[in-house]
Amino acid sequence: MIALNRPKRKFEVGQLVKHRRYGYRGVVVAFDQTCRAPEDWYRSNRTQPDRNQPWYHVLVDQSDTVTYAAQSSLLADDDVAEVDHPLTEMFFNDFVEGRYVRNDRPWTSW
């Protein structure tokens, strides 16, 4: 079996993150080991980060937006305030010490 040199996942579901370029903060609700977005979506992305790295579905604070961001585009968020997003109660049971506790409701994408 051939080992793939994929970066290890840096962020966990429920962790608060911040986008390096756009500055928005949010919470990771799900992740993919590599980019699973359709090719046309990926080509329309201005920055086109490497597809062969973890990608995260992020509920964006103070909006109803869900983004799909490459690991290289995210940083851990030092702000431990809760995220204001309409889906947090649907996918998380609690918020404890700056981290959300995920329930077992499945995340569907693409």
C-alpha cells in the first residue's frame, strides 16, 4: 500500500477558527480529508488552495453562511466567544470552554 503525503488535520469539529485572508470567524461543523467540491466550484475559487489537504465546512459567525475552506486558509481562533449562526443549535449540543460539542446529526454536502 502506498502512503499518501497528505497534511494531517489541524482542526477538530466544534473548534473555533478564523479565515487567514478574509478574517471571518466560525466553527468547524464537518471536514473532508481532501477537497470534495465539484471541479467547477473549485475553479471558480479565486485562490484555489491545494485540493490534497483537509477542507472544512465552517458556520460563519454573525451570518447564515456556511463556507468550505482549505486547512491552509484557516487559523485557530483565540476568541472564545460563541458563534452567532442559525445552524449551531441544529448541529451542536453545547458550548464548553470555547468549544462546541457536536451532536450526531449528519452533515450533508455536495
